[in-house]
Amino acid sequence: MKKSVDIPFLLVLCAVVAFGLLIFTSAALGLLARDGASFSSVAASQLLLGLVCGSFACWILSRLDYRKWRPYTPYFFGFAIVLTLMTFVPHIGLSLKGASRWIALGPLSFQPEEILKLATIAFLSALYAANMKGVQTLRGGVLPLVCVAGPAALILLLQPNTAGVMMIGAAASAVLFAAGGRLLHFGLLLLIGIAAIGAAAFAYPHVAERIDTYLNQSSDPQGSGWQIQQSLIAIGSGGILGKGLGQSVQKFSYLPEPIGDSIFAVAGEEFGFAGSILLVGLFLTLGFLGLRIAARAQDPFGGLMVTGLTILIVGQSFFNIASALGLVPLVGVPLIFVSHGGTALAMALAEAGVILSVSRRMRHQA
């Protein structure tokens, strides 16, 4: 008989989504003031593709037995690879700001990168679950990660999408760690990651510029450093309790990407330190509850998959927050459940559905 899903995880998930929708709606007011048509398009994408389709996917996946689709993970991964490669096909792939990351379907577009992340985690989890004893060897631990996450990362690097490469690398490494990988092997993977970032900085000038801006944030406040400077001004002006919902000044003309990369700055200005801590606390709690589900999973496949998905969701969110505070370079990582992006929101909810499916079959239901 099926058990119910993990209620604490579900409640925190609903709280994050609700708070995120509130922040997004307020941040989008800046876009409405400039262009009502763009606001309508963005709102439709976020609500219809993101929230409605994502919630439906979450409900469906939470009710499916995740163990039954384990044999199909290689095919899912192959499908995701082909789908992501289609971003380079003329008249199918859509390029914006020099990056080929979208597939256009008439008036709609989506990022197959988000599907690729889930497929990579699921396939790696299946491989490690089938050979837990060999994970501490190069052949059983590092080689599967390189052979699965490597091609996925290479495709994203060619788009170019360095943020996606970093997130897939982090989630894949988390799966290997949870499976029992050796620390020495993580050192090797770290060197590979640093080399990849170095190659990206050499091949793509915008990557090198972002690194230089991070290291010298105040050197060009009217140019490359404008976004981080305005972000810090917005967060700082929020004080302890913030200016109030909808009262952000920065989102209207000063803050680049107020519904995307800089949305945490809008939240900080309107909800202050208290609201920012609440949002961070919700993500921390979501991460803790996700990892608790992973630890209590009925089988290694479920536990490894939940670990990877939890790190993916929470890791992306914290990287976005850290970039808004100037602690890491700005690379375009979304604040999950908050930033604009119908595909990212829908897939994050779908991933939460997988986690809830695993929670139905925990060894010790809390």
C-alpha cells in the first residue's frame, strides 16, 4: 500500500513557491512600467508553462513509482542529449545574446538544458546504484561521471552556458559523493573543472570579463561592474524590514535583469534582511528535508537521485544569492522557484515530484 508523501518537504516546497511567486510578481512590475506586452508574455510563461505545467508534472511524478522507470534512464539521457543538440539546428534552435540555449515552438520557447540536468542525475544514479562496490575505483566512480556528465557539459559549454556546466558538475559530484566516491577522485574532478573554466575564459571573452569583474568589482562601476554595484545598493537600501512589497526603486531603471539574475536584490530591497533570511532559511530547510529523504530512501537509486536533485535545486539558488551579494561571479544561474524562466520553474517542480515519489517509500516515514 502506498504511503503519503513527506509532508514537511511538501509544505516547505509550497512556501518557497508561494514566496517566489510573490517576489517575481513584484519584480515584474518594473517590466510592466516599461513594456506591458513583454510583461504579459513573461507572466504567461511563468504562470502557464512554469507554475501550472510544473505543478501538474510534480503531482504526476510524485504518484509514479520511481523504481519502474530506472531501466529507462539511458534512453531518457539519450533523448535529453539529442534535444539539447537541437538548439544548434537552424530554424529550431533560438539564439539570444549570443547563446544558443533555447528551442522555439511557435510563440513558445524552452531550455532543454533543464531536462538534461534531470536526465544526467537519473542516469548516473542508476549506474552507481548498479555497482555500489566499484564506486571507489576510477573505473566504477570517476569514469561513469566523465562519460555521462562530460558530454552533457561539453554541449552546454558550446552553447555557451558555463553556468549550466557548473551546476551539472556539482550535482553529478554530489551523486558520486553520496555513492561513496573517494576524496582523491574529487580532487581529480576539481582539477578537471578548473581546467574547463580556464578553457571557457580563454574561448569566451564574456567569461573572462565576469571573472575580472568579480575580482575587481569597483573598478568599472559604470560598465561591467554596474550590475553588482546596483544589486548591492538595492540589498543595502532594504535595511532590516525592507521598503515593502512593490516598493523597490532599483527594479524600474537601475537594476539589470530584475526578474532574472538580480531578483534576489529586488527581494532584499522590498523585504529587507528579515525577508532575505526567511528565503535563505526556506531553501536551507528544503535542502535538509531533501537530504533526509535521500538518507531514508528504500534503495540506492532513489537515495542517489534525491541527493543529486536536492543539490541541484538548492545549489543553483544559493549560487544566485551569492552572486547578487558579490561573493561569486555573476554567471546567470536562476534563483529556483523565484527567477523568471518557465522551463526552469516547471522542471524544478518536476524534480520535486521525483523527490516526493521517493519519500512515499522511505524506510522510516517521519
